[in-house]
Amino acid sequence: MKIWFDITNTPQVHFLLGIKAMLENGNDFVFSAREFSETAKLLEQKIDEPFVTIGGHYGKSYIKKVLGLLYRFQKVYQQKIDFDISISNGSENAIWTAKLRGKKSIAFGDNDTARQWTYSHFVDFAFFPNAISRQLLNKQGLKDSKLYLYNGYKEDIYIANYTPDESFVNQLPFDNYVVVRPENIMANYIRNGEVKSITPALLKDLNKAGINILYLPRYDFDKDYAKGLKNIYIPDAPINGLDAAFYSDAVLTGAGTFAREAACLGIPSVSFFAGKTLLAVDQKMVADKKMFYSRNAKEILKYTISSKKLPPDLKRTKEVQEEVSSKLNEVIKSLY
């Protein structure tokens, strides 16, 4: 069968390629991507297949985002992508297109604050981590008959097959470092400029402490935070985030996925997520002491200095991967 992956954000590249690896026997694959936060560039690095790039970032305004979503849906639908089943990280565009064309769709998600209701009534099946309340997902429109809650985290699914690139550190100007990734101030969950980034203060405090920083800005304005500071390296091109985390002394990020990746790899993980409420998956990691959460630069510095790496628990990640793979193949057989 032909399986279509619609990839709309950078963290989805590793994840959905991890899903693809579960399904490679006897299937064909087609990809589409959104030109947002280097998503298309990263996908181009990871696959040999051609793919279509559709849409981009439509600004911070909520109205513009809604109009942008509808605009991209029109463009996706007009592409007439040839597929039997759509698999996405909750892409409304892919799920709506599949429904209108009489095809099947499978969604993965781990954001309990996201608008599942925009696609829940149209998707054929959905996978979520069991850190998220089944009752909440039911209220968002995902009935038990098309919902599976798995152990662990979505990051486990692809980290289970991760092999560190030993040449990664050769591209850096230092051997020891921490990774800093700013908050996504342009995200849907940030409204009306109500959140001020703590990244400038964090960079300055790390710099004063003499800590080397691999800095991964999202937008051009993020680069301004690093001006005038020493011991900071900004890559010229997209890099493998898993390698960046694996070889680091800590990962300090406003991005939930990156923080969870680090935690699953046994790397000291700090989230300074800028939304009003931490996701359920992050709350569980914090409760299990796999992740530290704060929006205070001084607290983050203190935690970073006192933390140590742990060996990654690959046995656990492999168990999560096998659980999801078994259920996914079962679901596809029932749908197709």
C-alpha cells in the first residue's frame, strides 16, 4: 500500500521516520512537508525520496494561523497526492484530505492541550502516550474504539533505533557544551505577546559561568540574544538534534520534544516551556525526575551545574517501540 506522511514541524521528522521504519516491508511511501522552522530542510537531509513542500508559517496572529491552516488544506487537497493511508502527527490537512477522498488516516499525538477536536471526528485511529487522560481525549472527540494509549513517550519510538554519529562533535568548536533552544514565541499557545523569553538571561548566566553553548535559534530574532557573548556556537545548517543532545552535558530548551529526547537519552534535561500549562507527558517526566522545569535562569544554571548524565535506558525504549509497532500493524490491517 501507499502510505503518506505529512510532516508539519521539525520534531516530526525523526518521529514519523521512526514510524516509517516499522512499515517498510512491502509498502511505498510519499511525503509532504511544511516550510516551517527548517522542517523541509531537515527532511531533505534524512530521506532520498522526493517530496512536496506545501505552505509555511502564517504569522503569530490566531486569525492568520486559522486562515493559514485552511489555505494549506486547499493546497494539500489540490496536490492530489496518491496514497491509501495517511499517517501524521495530528495533521488536520492530511486527515481532512483523507476523509474527503475516502481514504484512511492514522494520527499520533502527545499534546493534551492541542485542538484534537479539529480532526478527531474524521480520523480512523489515534495513538497517544498513556500519560494523557483517556477521559480528556474522549471529550476531545477521540472515542475508545479508535484510540490506543501506549506506555512511554513518542520519543522512545525512534530513540530505540538511534545510533550516535561519532563525527558529530568534529563540527563543533568545543568538546564540552550544553544545548540551548529558545522558546517558540510564535507558537499557537503564545497569545498577544504575553510571554517574554528567558533565553537572553539564560545565555548571559551560562556565559558568565564559563559554559560552552551550542545555540539553536528558531528565528532570526533569536540570534540577537547571543550577540556580544562568548563561547557560543550557532550552526550554519540544521543539525541532528539527537546527536546534539547525546554528546552534550545538558539540554536546556523551551521545546517539549527536545527536552523529552534528552531525558530519554539520559541527558540532564531542562524545560523552560513558555505555555501556561506543561503537557501531561512533561508533567510525568518532571514527577519522575527525568526532567527539570523552571522559567528562572538562575535556577536552571544551578540545576545544570549539579546534574550528571545517565546511560540511556534503551531496553525500555525498545519495549515502547515494539508495543506501538505491533498495534500499528494490527490497526493498518484492520483498516486496509
